[in-house]
Amino acid sequence: MSSIRLDIVTAERAVYSEDVEMVIAPGVQGQLGILPHHTPLMTTLQAGELRIKKGGQEVSLAISGGFLEVRPDKVVVLADSAERADEIDVARAEEAKRRAQERLSEKGQTGADESLAEASLRRSLVRLKVADMARRRRKRA
Ligand code: ATP
């Protein structure tokens, strides 16, 4: 099966670098599926799950927005943050979710406070989802 190199990097570290068969990324306008030989493009990502198909298996990472570039020889994701499922600290994500929900329920917030809390809530929910799906996959295997 044909494959394409996928590099996922953040400002802090290289998170993932492998030849893969398909990438499904959370584009700002919806899910974006990329197969080898895809036309070059550059797009913005939102917080969400980035799914990778490789060797008949699927793995997911939590990303919190960034950019995706399809080049002729590889796909590059420059993420604000990215974690593989096994790197996700579930207790930390639960705590971030609780804090964000608390902030959203407070009265007298500015629109900016609310947007920050919503973004934080979304990041925590994505992390919890990715960790939970990996746990279920492990159970099935
Ligand atoms: P928190 O409120 O828990 O710090 P956050 O959403 O504000 O969460 P980010 O600003 O998105 O955190 O990320 C800061 C750094 O911490 C990044 O390197 C990110 O990968 C890492 N990180 C954040 N939450 C988790 C988590 N639950 N498990 C593992 N790494 C995390």
C-alpha cells in the first residue's frame, strides 16, 4: 500500500514522524482526509482528534490547533500542542475540564473570558476522548 511521511511538530518538540497510509485532520472547516499523492495545500486546524491509519491500525493524537501543509513528499502538521494517547494525563485533562466549566458558569464574564474558557474546555474534551478511545482499543485487542 502506498504511504506518505507524516511529521507532527510543536514549537517544543517533534511528536510523530512515520510513513502512514492516511491522515484525517480536524480542519477548521471540518475533517480533512489526506491520502498519498494529495494535491499540495496549506490549511488551519482546530482543536480536535488527528487520526492516522498505518499498517491496518489506527492511532489518534490530540491536537489543539495549528497548521497542516501537504507537500509533494510529506504532510507536515505544526501544532500548538499535540499529544499521543499514551502521553495524555487524564487527571490533568479532567481538572482542566472542571476549571473551564466552572469559569463558564460564572456570571459577569467578558466575551474574551468566555472564549478562552470554551477553548480550554474543548482542548480538555479532545484529550479525554483520545485517551478514552485508545483505552477501548487496547481492551478490544
Ligand atoms: P492545562 O490547563 O492542564 O495546562 P491546557 O489546555 O491549558 O491544559 P495547553 O496550553 O494546551 O494546556 O498545553 C500546554 C502543554 O501541556 C503542552 O505541551 C501540552 O502538550 C501539555 N498538556 C496539556 N494538557 C495535557 C494533558 N492532559 N496531558 C499531557 N500533556 C498535556
